Amino acid sequence: MKRLVWSKSVQVNRGKEMNMGISAEQKSALFVALGANGAWDSLTTEQVQVGIREAHTFAAKEFIELILNGFRLQVGGYFRETGEFTIQIPALPQPTLAELRAKFPWIKEEGGIECEASPTEAIALKLGTVLRPNETSINGPEYEQRLAPKSGLLLGYQHAQWFVKHQDEFPELTALLRKVYIDFPGLVVVDGDGCRFFPYLSRDDTRWRVYWLWLVLGFRPGGRVAVSGK
């Protein structure tokens, strides 16, 4: 199985569902509550004028981003651990292009590995997410941007294979079957059409197995990102 195809119409419908039910009264109530509880005396006239002057450019967008993040400032990146388990994995070498193509000949012969930044030393595997609270999904470019601060800590193909091989040794791995899928985006490969993929473990099987996910599909609440927790 090379790729998992998600329905574009599902993404559109989810977006519409998120916007349903937001009334003018709710918008007004939000601004009234913020106005009543804001520490306005700590602001200068110049600071307020910037917000008024730039409301049509960045200010309104930044305010919506704040709401989407649960009315919390985003500090230290988007990644947060989900806390299902921590598993020690020994030092593992990164796969070569020849090794990958022997199993997956659809990977390009020249330039088939776009990025290989997964750690090779012994690590503690942990799971996390890059979604804001109540966020339904993000697209591929946004996913890549949110993963960027974890560069060098994102686990790759060798870790996914170790995970699968040793799954029966850890009951906590079995407990997550059919509940989440797990991305290992430390490795990104390219096929003959220029499409980019990374290894992941599907939640649709009775056992964990390694597949390849199209990077452009992004990330959803049922997903986890495998990282080194060192």
C-alpha cells in the first residue's frame, strides 16, 4: 500500500461544520467579555492605534489564531506530547536509498530521499500532536511548518520498523491499535511523479504495519507524531 487517500469533500464539509452556529450575538458577547476583562490601563495610546490601524491586515488574523489556540499564546512551537507512552529504542542506522528502493521501487532512483533527519542514537520514543485544541485538520504545508522546530528529533523509517517488529513486547502499543495512526516524518521520500511521502503506521489494521503517507494530506486529530523524547 503506497498511499492513503483522504476525501477532499470531507475536509470541505468539516470546515463548514466549524463555522455553523456562530451568530452575531455570540461575536458581540465575545468582544464585550474581552473588553470588560482586558487590562486596558496597561496599554499605551500608540499600542491601541496599531491594532486599529492594522486590523485589516495582520491584527484580525492574529486574533483568530489566538482563538483557534484555545485563547492561549503559542509559545515554544505547536508540538505537545499526548502522553500515551514512552519506549526506549536502541541506536538504529538510517536506511540508504538502495535499501529503500529494494523494498519500494516506486521511490525515485535519483534524489529519492528528499530529507533524512531522523536520529541514529538510542532514543526515547514519545508521541505528540501539532494541532491546536479543537482544530480538525491542517494541510501539508502547515504540517511541515509546525514540524520544523522538531527537526532532528522526528523519527523515521528505521524507528517505524523497530516499532512494528517489537509491538508484541509492549501492551501499550497494542492498546492504541485502531485508535490512532502514527507518523514518522523524519524521512521524506519522492516518487517518480514528484509526490512526497513519509512512513507511518496505519490505525486500520489488526496489527501495526508500516505504510507511506502522502505529505500533502497534512495531519488530523487521529494522528500522532513520533519523536525522540531525549
